[in-house]
Amino acid sequence: MRVYLPLTLPGLAAAHQEGEVGPAPLTAYAVTPGLRAWSGSDDLEELEYAALGRAARASLRLLAADQDAARRRVVLAADVADRDVRPDGQDGQDGQDGGEGGSGGERGEGDERLGEVRLARPLPLSRVAAVHVDAEDAAEAVQAAARALAGPGGAEGKDAAGTLAEAEDHELLWYATQELENLL
């Protein structure tokens, strides 16, 4: 199963040094039944892009909690065994409870836990297929979004939606795992 693991640059550096991301359990994002229902699409590429976007938003939350980290979102795309992944929702539908907020909302809205899964084991870097990182020119927008998430109300706070959208307008750049050292 392809999963998307949110990190920060310091988290990426620690993983590089240790050879793995840990300790478990780890929060990641994947194409889950709830994400499929929310998206209304069967296109795997589109669904994986949505899971990547959810992980990028989670990386923003990590940046909001770590004021010393460089203001760049980081997401690892990794392939893991299905047995090492479990849905994070109470009913196995990644946070969906059958109520509103499914496919009726706009992209980016809805349950923050949509697509969220837990990895039962540390993630060896050998399982990472690609690294996605913001370009340096996204730092200002990412900083503003992290500040909005850290403020009163978090993602629901006043003016947060526009600030988050500005950061999310910056596409994450794709890097091969061989380029990891150049990012640190």
C-alpha cells in the first residue's frame, strides 16, 4: 500500500541519520474507503494526490508545533505491507461517522482525519519511493499557514482558510530518494 507520511525537515534529517522514521505507531495518509467516498473518484492517481494533500496539511500542523523547523512541508511517499497499516477511524472508515462532510464538501474541506492511517512499525527509508518538499519560495506562505494553525481556532480560526489555501497552492516538489542528502 502506498502511504504518505508527513514530516518536517528536522524530522527528515533524523530519519536519514537513523535509517528509519519512528517510533511506531506513525500517522500517515493513504487511499482509504473514506477518502474514496469523499472524493467521488475511482482514479487512483487522483486519489493518491488527495492523500498526498492530506499529508501536506498534516506537515503544516507539525510545523505549527515546531517553530524552529524550516518553513517547508515534507511528505514521504512509501510502499508498505497492508498488514502494517490500519485505518484510524473508529469504524474503520478513517474518521467518517456517516454524517455530513463526505463527498458534499469542496476539496480540502471535511474531516481532518480523512485518509488517515496508522503504521504499526517504524518506516525504513528503504521503503520510501519519493520525497516531496516545498520549494524555498513557498516558505513565506507556509510560515503564515503554520502560524494560522497554531493560533486560536487552528484550521477553523478567523482567516485560516485563505492562509492555508495560499500555502497549499504551492505544489510540493518531487525528489528521488537518492537526492535526500541534498535536501538536508
